[in-house]
Amino acid sequence: MEKRENNIKSRREFFRKAGRITLAVPLLSIPALLAKKAYSEVYVWQIDPYKCTACGLCKTSCVLTPSAVKCTNAYEMCGYCDFCPGFLRQGARAYDTGAENQLCPVGAIKRKFVEEPYFEYTIDEELCDACGKCVQACSDFGNGSLHLQIMHGLCVNCNQCRIARVCPSDAIKRVPADVPYMSKDLNKSITRKGAAQTKKTES
Amino acid sequence: MIKKYSRYLPYFLIAVMLIWHSVLYAQQMRYPRPEFETQYTYPEYQYNYQRAPYWEYLDVAVLIAALSITSWLVIKKRSRQGIMWVSVFSLAYFGFYRQGCICAVGSIQNVSLALFNSDYSIPLSALLFFLIPLIFALFSGRVFCAGVCPLGAIQELTGFKKVKVNPKLEAVLGAIPYVYLGLAVLYSAVGSQFIICRYDPFVGIFRLGGPYTIIIFGALLLITGIYINRPYCRYLCPYGVLQGFFSRFSWKHLTITPAECRNCRLCEPSCPYGVILPSDNLKNTEVTEIGRKMKLIYGALILMMGLSLAYFFYNTAPLLARMDKRVSLAREIRLEKEKGIKAVSEAAQAFNESARTEEELFEEEVAVINRFRAGAPWVGLFLGLSLGIRFYRRIIRHPRTEYEPDRGRCVSCGKCFEYCPVKIKTE
């Protein structure tokens, strides 16, 4: 009896050791396989403004309320229109800053007079909730300078972005954290230092 | 003449509208850039940035530190209270401060996505979060589950009562994580979606907000967890399956008694998970050994189970693929084309506005389904073999001379420590 128990014990010990070695092999091979592909670079989520259709799902699908997505204006693309389709509701009674004339449901677009006939439009990110109404109007009737971007001061960088999963046009993708914005600002990409660097257009 | 062709008029109009739409999209600079006469400069845009990448390495450092401390607490110090404090810290740091991302449970999907997709490069922190807890499991058991995992910690700290589950029911429910793991690896390997993250029940609680279905699911799990401790870990967690594999062969592991077991049976009611394997010394039963012939038959049965599940999954691959965004869009568009059921989803609208053709979409659909077909049999094989071995392990019975935890399922929570009357560790 005693001998049999010892036998079983040593056999169990042997199996345990063998199993340990067998399991260590994949554990070591996974980093070896991925060594070439593992980047110390961190990835973040960003919207490709040229794919975005401003469907409005960014507003409702983000894990944050209000969404980490905000509207931005690419000033170098903006026409500074007097009649801004992103700012003014279609069929507005008067073309002024009256709340009933504005398209934005939360009044996040601020209009400032520059010179005749130009107006500057800036977005108050505190108010913007990424409904995309102005983006759609600007794309359809204007220069398309208004576009949605994920603001990385707010984004919690989920492993799987909830908006990316539901995005109907697959516009949200992983980008290196060093170049976290895909601004429409005439192919300018914003680097980590905050300085705008002009990228050579590849087309 | 007009009457003859008038039925084509709607199609013609739609074509014009669609083309017009693409024209609109192609020419977005409708109005020229203004030439300001005043000294106007473009406003400087204030972009915000994420925390710097080296913070990710701080997370990894914290993970290693927490795992080392828990290992020491579990194996050397044998302090339940210490493990509880580590749980509190992990819940606060990995849970509420880091908001549950990135976690080791979800990192399975990053690894699988990186292994099977050449265009995705895995962030180093995700790889390390996957590997380090498994390395620790190989050395000291499931110490990650004990107090470092935020999902485990929140359940550990809310498990007040101790209701034992019928072992047979436990065995059946315990098979769910294998299925979950298989599907999670499949869906991420084909580049479809991360289902573990999608159905993570506690992330809504960590972020203090989220879709109400997930919040309710998390709350229900926590309420269940008050009585049936750690329901997510036992009946859902896919990472727990991997942890179990590695812990089963661990070098050191939590022991119920610090010295020699006296078979006093005092620890029997201590474990809320029912993973304490009783000793055979008291019962004095002769354990019947399974003959070689039976072992061969069982082996063949397990293999058959694996193969049949592989076949089953190969055939259900198109069904599994329907959860993919691209496949469901293609199905919708095809239904509209063939049966005239109007495609109304956001994705279909976006597709109609885009320049992609239906042929491209259908080609992509076929490609995705083929990827599912290639991956699904392996999932089936894995499920068949691992579940078969699970059942086989319930049949065979090695005689034991002392009470010991089932290494695969024990989460090293340390609740059994205080039940053991042997307190002084004899060297």
C-alpha cells in the first residue's frame, strides 16, 4: 500500500513536471512569434474623416456620455461662409445667431465676425455631443471642413472601441499614438508635440 | 415612346442621384478659401493627448509587483487579509483608475488577432498583460485570479455568503468558459470583433456608465456573487481556462495546511467553490482502477468527440459569420437586391453612399466566411478534446492521503487558511 502510494505520488510529480515544460513551450513561443510584430508603440482609435458619413452613432455608442468624439473645424478648408450650412438650419427665418436658426441642437458652434463677408466658426467642445448634423450639412452643401474626431483628452482608449464596432462605414481605426489625429486640415497631421507638420500627399 | 421607357424613369433618377452624390463627395471644396484683407490668422488648434506611452509600462510594473506580492501572500505568508488588501488595490487601480482597460482577460483577443493577422501589430503592453499572469500561474498557481484581476477582485470583495453549488451542475456550468474562449479566439482571429470586451459585465461599473443591458448584467452577477461566489470567474471567464491549464502544472501552489494534513475534515466546508479534493484516508475505500482497455476506449471517445465537434463547427461557420459586420451588411444588400426587402440599416445607407460596388462587398463576404470556415474546425477540435478530458478527469480517481485544492480550479483566495487547525509551519 505504502509503495503504491509512493508510486502514484512520483508519477503525479512526473506528469506535473512534464506538463510544466510542455506549457512553457507555447508561452515562450508566443512572444518569439510576435516579437517582430509587437510594438512598444501604443495605438489609439481615430476617425478617418474621409470615410465618415456622420451617421450620428458616435453620439450614442461611445462608452462615455457625452461621447469622446467631437466636431472640429479644419480652418484651412473652411470657406468662412456667411451662410454656413453647418451653422444655420435649412429654412431658417433669419441668418443670424438666434437659437431657432441654428442647426446645432446644443448650440456648440460659435460664430465670430472676421471681415465682410467672412465669419469664423469654432466649436465649443464642452457642448458638442457628436451628433454629426453639422458635419453632414457641411459635407453636403459646404466645403466639408467640419469633421468628427476622437478627442484623446477624453477617450479612455478601450481595447475594442464600441463605436468602431458599430460604425457603418468602418471609419474608425487604430492609429499610432504619436499621430493620434486624422485631421482634414489639408493633409496636415498633428504630431505629439502639437506642432502641425505638413505631410507629403501621396496621390 | 415615352410611355415605353417611362418605367425605367425611377431607375434613371436614382442613378442620377447616386452619381450626383458621388460628385458632391468628390468636390468638397465648393467655396474657395477666403483671402482675408485684415490680419486674420487661422486659429491654432488645441489637440489633447493621451497619457504618454510610458504610463503603460507603469501598468505592467504594477501588474508584476501585485502578482509577486500575491504569490508571497498565498504561498509563504498565508494571509487571507493580505490577499484582500491586494484585491482592494487592484480594484481601485486596474478597475476604477484604469477603467478596466487593458486587462489580461481581453488581451487574449489582441494576441489571437496578432497571431492570425499580419497587418495588426500588438501593443507590447497587451502582450505582456497576456503573458505575465500565465508565467506566474506556472510558478505559483492562479495568483492573478486571487487578487490582481479587477474582475475577480470586485467579485471577491462582494462575496459575503457561501452557497455551494451541486458538483454536477458546477461541472456543466464550468464548461461554458471553454466555449466562450473558443469563440472569442475565433472572432478575433478572423478580425471580426472582440466579444470578451463587448460582453464584459463589470466595465460599466468601473466606468460608472455604459449601456444599461451590460450594467444590469454586471449588477445581476454581483448580486448572484454575494451567495454563489465569483460567478463570472467560474462560469464565464475565458482567461480562467488558460489560467487553469497553467496552474494545473504549477511549480508551487497554495496548500490548505502549512504542514502535514491530519485529515481532520475541518477545511471541508471552507471552500465556496467546492474545489477542495477530499482525502481517501478516512473512507478507507478501495479505489477501482480503470483497465487499459477502458482507457483506450475513453481515449478514442475523446478523439471522436473532438473530430465530431470540429465537423459541427465547420458546418456552423457561416452561421457564426453572420455576427460579423461585413457579412451581415452583405446579406442585407443581397436581400434587397433579390427579394426587394429594403435595406434600412446605417451600414447599408453608408454603403449606398460609398463608392464600393456590390461585387466587392460580396467578395469580401465570401472571404470572411472562408476565414470562419478555416478557423471554426480548430475551435471545435479544441472544445471536443478539452471537454472530453474534463469528463474523463471526473471518472478517474487517484487516491489521496491529504486534503488538497484542485489546482486547475482553485483561485488561491485563501479562504481555507483559517479553517486549518495546524498553524505553525514546521520546517
